[in-house]
Amino acid sequence: MILKTILFTLLLSFCQGYINLGSIVVNNNLYLDCEGETVVGSGGFGLWSEWGITEVNNITIKNCNFLGVTLHFSGCTGSNIYNNTFQPATTTQDLDSVAVIYLYNPTYAQITNNSIQNVKFFQSIQQSVYSIFVDQGRFVYVENNIINSVRFKSNISDSSTAFGGIYLSSSSNSDVSNNIVQNMTAYPDKSAPKTPFVPEVFGIAVTGSSNNMISGNTIHNLGTIQKDGVHVTATATVKGIVLYNCEFPVIHNNTISNLIGGDASDAKLTANQ
């Protein structure tokens, strides 16, 4: 893994900070400081470990300008992902991924000061997608991230999927604080069925979790829209913060505004505990 990291750093140097990244499987102790340079991907998995099979620990990824790159790691004990930007490689690029940043089973991990901008997901199968997704985490800190102008396009007619900014699933003793989630829209593709559904749109969601804090977040301008003459169905829902089956959450000082579409008028905070 040390050799792979050295080679990756050398590529950044020799290519003057602009390299094309296919898909790299990583292991423990990856330390990657791009120092503000640009790394380009195809819109699928960029840096990843085998989900549920290989757990990686002590991962540090910082100061990278990722274009069309996603991060998917299983494990990530003692890991940090911070000061990175994530954008599409081209104006027409769709992400083929469940999330931009996805950590499965992390402990004592930090996702901080990252910027996810102008990303577009496309769904042709029943699959929920998120900008930041933490699954089965403990002591994970998702703080001071900016998620802006993220779009989700679907051509299926199933309403059981979700499109979200930050999602904590089955996680405990974690902190989602001082993040900005804004300008997120979901819409049917022009190739969608005659009466397509779009997914539930939310800013922050926490499900099946305990002892988590959600504080100081700003959620603004979330909604569903009409696209290419196709109308969004009335079943679409837009929610600022969603809690489901949670124990002992602490929620305070969050600002939620301008939720558009579906039953958004009374859905700033939905709790089922």
C-alpha cells in the first residue's frame, strides 16, 4: 500500500497535478495529500475498498480536487477525509454511485470541510443515493461540509427510493454539525415512464441510530421539479431533517427553509422515534 501511495503521489507530480483516475482499491494506512491538485475520474468508484469484505483503517485523504471521483470505504477506523472538493469531470457527467463519500462500519472517523458541488446522479434502477453516507458508524464526525447544487435524475416509476444530502444509518455516538445542504433537486428524466415517481428528498436523515447530535446545520432550497415536460407526481416528499427509529437524539440550532414539492409544507422535521 505504501508503494501504491508513492506511485499515486508521483503521478500527481509528473502530470502537473492533473491525472486520470480509473479505479484504485486501497488498503490500510493510505495517506494522500493532493496539495490542491486535480484528480479526474470516470464517475464511478474512484478510491475504494471491497465493501463488507476488506476493512481499511487509518485512511487520510485531504486537499484534493476530485472531478468525477467518489470515495467508498469499508471500515475506516481512525480515518479522516477533509478539505476536498468533489465536482463532475464534465458538465454532462452522471455519477454511477450510491454516494460521493460512503463509509461502511467506520469508528472514530471524520468527514470535515469537504465541498460537493454541481454533482448529478442518474438512477435507472431502484437505488437510493446520497452525497455523504455513513452506514453502521460509531463516533463519526460529519462537520463543516458544503453540499450545493446536487441533482438526481430518475427514469423509473418506483417511489421507494431516497435522495439525500447526509445520511446516517444504524450509527451511534456521532455528530452531524455545521454543514450546509442547499439547492438539491430531483426530477424525472425525459425517458421516464408516463407517470414517473421521484424519490423522497431530504437534507439530513438519521435512521436506526442512537445518541447522535444534529446541530447548527443549514438546509435550504430542496425540492422536486418538472423536467423536459414531465410532471413530478404528487407522491414526492421533501423533508429537511428526518429521524426514524432513533434513540436519544440531540437536535438544536438547525436552520431549514424553502422546501419545495410534495408535502414539504409541514416536513421541516419528521421524527418517528
